[in-house]
Amino acid sequence: MTPQQASALTRQTCLLAPVVPVLVIDDASRAADLARALVAGGLPALEVTLRTPAALEAIAEMAKVAGGAVGAGTLLTAADVEAAKKAGATFGVSPGATDRLLDAAEANDLPMLPGAATSSEVMRLLERGYTVQKFFPAEANGGAPALKSIAGPLPQVSFCPTGGISLKNARDYLSLPNTLCVGGSWVAPAAMVASGDWAGITALAKEAAALPR
């Protein structure tokens, strides 16, 4: 898969809904129910971060849920890419980008949303062919005003900003011409997941899915 093909597929995923839930899952037995709750609320693209021992099993369970598109986040190494692909991830997300990581994603036909925090990083990824990128950490990196400024000299790059984004400030990003969607964890609070409050999570998802962009 070429970077251009990867970006085209990633763009399609980002356009499924205004918010991509960023999920840290400790108990894989709850993964399918969580996925169903989010998909029912209108958020089909799900990012499961590889930050817990249960993450890969959770991806495998979520991949079985109809209507969802499950990706793996926090991909740092080639081994992460291979494990995510094997588990059933249909896209990958990384906080940054290295040549080795991108080589692995391209070799494994895993569409990648690579992270960038500066104009130079954005330009390096664009030079390689990645026109859809993750702006991370968004709030710590200047927030929506910073991302708006990047659109001036680099209008050909579109972003999914992630990091510090909530319902309160999501609109600031989604109003920008270079933002396809935002990544956020507020739609699946740990307490709700732990208690199995799937109706509550679906309600949060519906609220997020209704955000204008």
C-alpha cells in the first residue's frame, strides 16, 4: 500500500463521523458491548490504544461488531503494526512517525494516521505522501489556533487533532477547513465502561455524532 492509498482510506475513515473515540480498554470482555454502544450512537470509527495488555484482544472482539471500523492506536514499532493487523485492525494511529513504522504499515497494508506536532513534521509526512495526519498533542501544541495557522502554508494536509479535546472545545477544531474529525476519550468514560452503562455511552456518542463540521 502506498502512502497515497493509505491517506485516501484514512480520509474515508475520518469522514465516517466527527469524532473518533480514543479507547483505553482494560477488560476485553467489555469490548464488543462498548463497540456496539458507540456504533449505535453514530460513531463507527473506533481507536483502541495499545496501552493495556487487553488491547489486542479488545480489537479482535470489536472487529466482529457490525457497522464498526476498528483501528489500533499508539503504534510505535513494526511489531505493533503487525500485531494490530493480525488482531483485525483496519487502520492504525501513531503519536508521531518514523520511517521504520511507516515502512511496516505500508508493507502490511494498514492505512496509517501518522502523528505530527510541527510544520516540519507535517512537511516530512507530506513529502512521503501522507496528506491525512494526526495533530498531536492538540491542546498542548497550541490548540485550534495553531492548527488553523498550519492550514495557511499547508492547505493540502487534513488532520484529526487528538489530545485534550472534549465536547467543550471540539467545535473549535471541527470548524477548521483542515480538520476532518477529532479524536477524544470523553465519549467512553472509564466509570461508564466499568459499570456497563452502555445506554449512557450511546447517549454521549449521539451527542458527539451531532457535532457540526
